[in-house]
Amino acid sequence: MQLIRSIDELKNALSNLDKTIGYVPTMGALHDGHRSLIKKAKEQNEFCIVSDFVNPSQFLPNEDLENYPRNESEDIKTCESCGVDVLFMPSSDEMYPSNDVKIIAPTSLSTKLEGATRPGHFDGVLTVLNKFFNLISPNRVYFGKKDAQQLLIVQKMIKTTFKNIELIPCDIVRGADGLALSSRNSYLDEEEKLEALKLYRALLKANELIKNGEFSTKVIKEQMRAVLEPIKIDYVEITDRELNSVEKVTMENTLILIAAYIGKTRLIDNLWI
Ligand code: AMP
């Protein structure tokens, strides 16, 4: 595996490469969710690149940029053991020279849900991905359904600006207890981890209701909120795949999304129906 920190080195490594490239963008502190994306990228492509970069432009001033979990040496070992070909770990200065341009995400998708609480977050996500996609020119990119809104917004950018890239959505990986794996789970103590399971239970509740023929999103959301009690909820939403709120669940075109605070930690989880 090549561990690369500079853009020039990366360009060099890719200059005469005649192989299909699968690319997995991450912010590090790698876990089995990330591993599943890497595994798929390895299976479907001849060459696998992972970026490991805590992207400052997607954090709001009051968020956890400084404290975001980082574990460089473990991440290197993980990528080596997964058979990654290039691990790109640039510094912020490398990715953000002064007087830099910024990409603005489509407001119809980026100002609701995560974007309502985290204004500008998706502009930062697209800005850094735009750089990575241009540098790497991957054939396929791998995104987790865990970050549903991110996946849909990146899909829009790819459809309009990176027509040669295929986005591969990857299923949410959960712990044995059902908790969706997340780098931010490391903030939780044992008691909070148990509380966090309510997010998954609320999604299971929604799934059960739908299986029993309940399609009213008002009813489903009420029952989900009851399961989540007494957690501080940011949102419980049911939308179509364009992120518009819907009154009735439609099979194959519905997203059920939760954001909630466990102590100071903000967690998200969702279910694709
Ligand atoms: P992050 O490092 O949190 O920015 O995540 C990098 C990629 O891994 C994103 O596409 C995430 O959606 C994906 N990811 C994070 N957690 C999970 C998970 N539990 N299951 C599947 N994919 C995940």
C-alpha cells in the first residue's frame, strides 16, 4: 500500500495507471462500516483508493472539528489489512490553499434535515469531494446509506458534473446490538450506548408498522417519537428520495430519518424503505 500525503505524489501515483479505480472517501477513525465500503470497492475495481481526511469545511464553528476522533496509525493498519492500494492522508493546508473556490450544494436538498441544523455542511462536503473526484478520476465511488442526505446530494453532483463516475450506495453496518456504526460512537459511555439503541428501535418500530399496513407517516412518526422518549430529538422525518416530506409511505421510494442527541453527541440513523 502507498501512503500518500501530497497532491503531487497522488498525481504521480495515478499518472500512468490503466486500471479501474474504486474510491472510498472517509474522515478516518475507520470501523466496520468503512471496511464494508472498502471491501466492495476492492471487489468491483482493479485499484482501490481511500482518502482519510477530517474535512474542516464541513464542520460548523461550534462543532467537534478539534475533538473529532482521529486514529492515524490504526487507520493505516486497517487499510493495509483491507488490501487498499493508495491511502491518501492529506493535511488541511494541502487540500485548502488560500483564496480557494467553494462549491454550493443545491439548496432544495441541502438546507433541510441535516442542513437545517448544520447550515453550510453540505457545501463543505461537496467542496472537498469535488477536489477528490477531480484528482482521482475514479470509476466508482462508495458511499454509506448511513449518511442518506449526503449520498443523495453527492449523487446530484455526480449526475451533473462527474458523469463518468458511478456512485455505489452501501448498506448500513450495525453492531450486534443494532447501533449503526459511527466514528462518533466513541464519544458515548456505556449508559449512553444503551440509550442510543433507541434510534434503531424507533426505526424497527416504523418498519413493523409499515409491514402491518400502516402507511400514514403522521402515525408512524408519533410512534417513533414515543420509542425515542426521553431522548432530545433533532428531527424524525419521513421523505421521498428527493427528501420531500410525504404523508404516505411508498415502497421503494421512502426514507425514514432520525437525528437525536445522546448527551452531547448528535447521532443520525435511517431506514430506506
Ligand atoms: P465518515 O468517515 O463518517 O465520513 O464516513 C465515510 C463513509 O462511510 C460515508 O460514505 C459514510 O456514509 C460511510 N459510513 C459511515 N458509517 C457507516 C456505517 N455504519 N455503515 C455503512 N457506511 C457507513
